[in-house]
Amino acid sequence: MSNFLTALPVFNEARYVGHVLDQVTRFSDDVVVIDDGSSDGTATILRDRRDIRVVTHPQNRGYGAALKSAFEYAQQHHYTWLVTIDCDGQHEPQRIPDFVNAAEETGADIISGSRYLKTFDPTAEAPAGRKRINAQITQVLNARLKLNLTDAFCGFKAYRVAALSKLRITESGYAMPLELWVQAACAELKIVEVPVPLIYLDPGRSFGGNLDDDNARLQHYLEVIERSIAVLSNECSALG
């Protein structure tokens, strides 16, 4: 297996971070945590560990900004693959090697987890608003970008680090994956989805501000898609 880095974007995750990192470090030798301005004791937990590296944002900059820092770290340290996994318990760390193996076997540039490719637990349910918005946004992306996604928002991914140089991420918040898909389609990156379980330990988690309103969040996501397409429309034949 090629050398790979596992990165976790973290903001105020003192409740979960220790347990998640105990699991992640079992399946990944190299782990970096992007502490995005946590103020709840997360930083103290991270500082006491010797089995990870930490990149700290002095102030909270957003989920997308944390992932961008993870991209930069992987590039600067010359990894072949970057695996990203969220820190809220939604993703199973034992699947990290599966993502790297899938990337190597398929020759993909992006391996993206999908919670809707396969049913692992028939009783598991996504919060209704999140499921509806994910379905609508996934449909829009597929129609506009000629993709075949089933899950637009899963944060469990593996990236070919060499392909990250083709991306110019500017979205700092939760809409960052949408800009990512637009740029990946434009760059004609090879995308493969792999099934992961649907797990929601904290269905009431806040997106912050007016994004906690489903309609406002959907409108924001649609605006980011259209803006990202407009930026690249003159140079990208892949955009429909």
C-alpha cells in the first residue's frame, strides 16, 4: 500500500475526538488533525497526544478551510494519498485502508464514501431535512456536471494527492464539497464511490447561523454550485 495520510477536520469535538483518534491511529500510521479554532478543550486533548500531528487555525475558519489545510499538508509532505474522515463518529476508521486500496485498484483520483449505495442497517435513518437536501443537490450535480454521484456530502474520502494541484478551493464552509465536485468534473478527475454505513450520532448538529434552516441551506448550496460553474464555464467543456 502506498504511503497515505489521514486527516481529520475538527471544531469543538472534545466529546468525540479522543475516542475517534484512538481508532484512527490503529488503521493509519500518519494522522494529522486540523484544529479549526476549537474552544471547548479539544486543543488540550490534542496537545496531550504523541501519535498525531496538529495544524491549528487560531480562529474558526470553517469546514472547507480545514480541508484545504489538510490538502496543503498532504502536498507539502509528499504523500501519495490523503484520506479525510470526520471526527463526529459518523465514519468507521477501520474502513480507512479500504479507501486507499480502492483508490489504488481503480486508479481513481477521488474515492468518495456513499451512505446510499448500500444499506448496512435497515433501521438507520438520516435526518429528513439532510436527506432531502443531499438528494436534491446530488441530482443537480449529476445533471449539471454529468456525474453519477449518489451522495454529494460524505466527508469520508481518499484523494490522489497529485490530483489536488488541479483544485483551487475557495469555499471555506460546509458548501466546500460542491465547489470540489465542480472543479473535479472540470479537471476530468476520475471519481469512484464506495459504500459506507449511514451513521448519525448527533442528528441535531448545527451548521451555524441561518444554515440551520433547511431552505436557506439548500439555497446557499445551489448558489455555490452555480457560482463555481460560472467561474470555470469559459475554460471547461465538461460543464453542462
